[in-house]
Amino acid sequence: MLRRFLCTCNSGGASTVTVTASAKKKNVVFLGSPQVSASVLDKLILASQASHSIFELAAVVTQPPSVRDRGRKNLMPSPVAQLALDKGFPQQLIFTPHRAGEENFLSNLKGVNPDLCITAAYGNILPQRFLDIPPCGTVNIHPSLLPLYRGAAPVQRALQDGVTETGVSLAYTIRALDAGPVIAYEKFQVDDSIKLSGKSLDLTNSLIGSGLLIRELPFILDGSAKVKALPQDDSNATLAPKLTSEESWLSFDQEAPVLHNKVRAFTGWPGTRAKIQVANSKTNGFDLLDIKVISTRVCNKGIQSRDKMKYCFLEMLCRFLVQVNPGLR
């Protein structure tokens, strides 16, 4: 079933992408769902509303309304849908199909005559029938340096691996998972204090991705990007599968940096949990506690030992204990 939202009036903005006023504007359709996608859509709307923009936003496609907060029963629009509503995007041009292959949705998509489709964390598989519609193709903003970390959780898996460098790629979408030719990419450094808490890394990715997209749009729309886009080397590809709740448990037989990176990567959902034994003076035994690990830090300052990793690990464990019971030191 195809759903649409009610909305109000249009708002203005600015852009760095220009073309002669006499040129016919290209129709662009944006697909995305979470807040990081909304940040990209915001920049795209601003660019489209400039007086000399080379394109106009023809439609927005996003996930159907869902319950987003615990304790609430009301269905809420996705962050992308909410932003479109806030910007006054036309009611009939905000599409929320359950699947991108629905006949009604594909018919409505063809009806807006898209020249180009842009995806950013949309969350639905795009069938070939969809990919065949826009003559300029479909491009995806992917938060990794492709072919590394293809899949649903590239940011989390990169943090989990403790990478010191990652980036954002702009690539054409093909049926194979995140395997299309790369139009452009941009690298940035990651230190061991960055995590997904507060969406700091997601925000960095969205800002860089937005900049790449706006910069490359003229070449994508005139077709020259297809000539310069580089095919990926599949032999160097790595996967970034979706996180699962079963992965949230920490295993204390692993070294401190491994645990620390997992805590950084899994902040938010599913989080990280651990089981620890705490001495009980009343029973002269031990109590088994399940704890949620919010934050960690690896510290080896001043340690001169072949067992350095062991001592780092013990300091992390103490930090876990303090968060459960501040009286335990």
C-alpha cells in the first residue's frame, strides 16, 4: 500500500550548484529514512531551491510510519518524512511504500518522471524494475570507503574493527550489494574516542556525503559521471552485516581495545552488556550481575610490562563495576 503525508508550504534556501536559467531542470527523487538521511535531504532541498539550480526535487521516498519511542502507541513518520513535512513538501509526492517493488509505488514513481534517484540509508531493497526507471541511474551515499564495509552497518563495523581511517563513497546502485561503480569518495580520520553516541560519526558522514553529492550532481545529471566512475575491486570487498542483539555481550577473554571498540560501535542499539561476579560479604559467595556498559576507556599510561594488555583490561573492568555500584572500588 502506498501512503502519503499531509504538508504545508514551501521554504527557500541556497545552493552552490548552478546552471543557466534557460536550461530545463532535472527531476530528482530522494530515498532515505533515519535522521542521518534527513540531514542529506535538508541540503538537497536547499540546493534545489536556489534560483539557478540544475534540478528540482520531484518526490521523497521513505519508510512507512512506525512506533519510534517506547511507551508510545502512535505511529510516527520517519525523520525524512518529518523533515519533508516541515519543509512543506507537497502531500502527494511523499511516498512510503512497504516495499520498493510495489506496483502502485512504481507507477507513481514513473509518474514524476525522475531523471535521477538518490538513496541515503533508505532501508529497502531496490528491484531492477526500480533501477530501470531513472535514465541517469540511482546513486547511493554509502558511509565507507567502498569496496570496504558493504552492507547495512558500515559505520558500526568500522568502529568495531578499530579503523583509524574511513570515509564516504558516492556510487551507482546496481543489484549486487553496494557493488556499483564509485563516482567519488572522501576520507577522514577516526580516533579511538569517537563513537555513535550523540551520532557524531553519523553527522560527519552525512555532512561529507551531502557535500560529495552536491559537488558531483552536475556530472551525474549530464552523464559524464558514468564515464569517470571506477568499478570496485571485488577481491578487496568486506561485509558489514546488520547488528544483532546477540552480539551485544562482552567476552572478558578478549583484549581491552577489542572490548572498547565494540562498546563504541554498539552505542545506542543494541548496546553492550556483560556478566560479572561480585563478592557478597554476607554469604561469603558471589553474586552474578548483568550490567549495561555505557562507556569505556583503555589506559596503559605508565605500564611497563609484557602483560600490558592484561592490566589495561583490568582497568576497563573496574570502570564497568563503578557504573553498576559506585561503592565498589
